[in-house]
Amino acid sequence: MWRGGNCQLIKFLTDTRSKTGSLPFTLYLGAFSKRLWYFERDHQAAPKVPDQPHCQWGGFLEQFLPQYQDHWFDISSEDRVPDVGPEITDLLETAVLPLLARVGTDEGLRDYWLTGRSPGVGNLQRLTYLTYLCHEIGPREAVRGLFEELRSEAGVSPAGERALQKIAAYVER
């Protein structure tokens, strides 16, 4: 679902290895930001329909709702649909959609990453995104501290060096 320049993703992922004839599935939740996409990809066209690898924030259901740790929904026959359907509907309405609404904007992503959590990306990427978003949408006073934290996290790794170079072009303006 698109909301401005951001898109939220709910992806039903099945386990095709099941030999029992059942259809076990779980959910992947994701958030995609065009602003971050353009920053990362030097203004390359954004996907019309972002998928799991395009999301800057995301993960399996269990990352956000621990009670679903290693939980797979299962439809072993048509008779199971009336049981699983309401469970999924309730889960979407009460937990998933409110969570995605909180990260459905660049401001929401920024606020989530300010907590230190970074599902779907490592801390280096979280700090890169967060520094960029704070530079672009505020609070600008957080940028210097985040940049220093990014510098510390980056160490001497090639990925760290790339992240620092990319963000330095914005921070040092």
C-alpha cells in the first residue's frame, strides 16, 4: 500500500518443502521509502511494486511479535480456512497494520530507528538511513551525533567506508 513516497508490504511466504500436502505460511512485513531508495541508488527509478529485497525496514512476523516465534500458519485442507482466516484477519487488524502505519512514512521510519532497533538491516545501515533522514527531515541537530556514531560503527570495513562517503556528501554541506 503506497502512502506518499512510502510503501508498506505484507508478504505471505509459504514453505514449499512441505511433503504433507499442507500449506504452511508466515508473514514478512516491510516498509519501503522512495527517499531512501533514491539516496542509496543515486536517483535510479524506484520499483513500482517494491518487494522484500527493496524494503529498508522489515522482517518476519516473529521479529515484531515474539508470540509468533517459529509460528507457521497452516492450511492443510479447505476445512481449515474458516479457522485460519479469522486468525489472520484479527492479526492483521490488531497488530500488523498498526505496526506498518507507525513506519509508513519517513518520519515513522526515523522515529523507529531512533529507538536503536533495525529489523531487516544492520546497525551500520540503520545509522546511515537515520543520519540521512535526520538531515533531510530533521531533527537536524541530531545529524552530527549520528554521523559520529556511524563513523565509530563503520570501522575500517569497505561497507563502512562506502556508508561514510555517501552520507558525508550530505552532512558536510
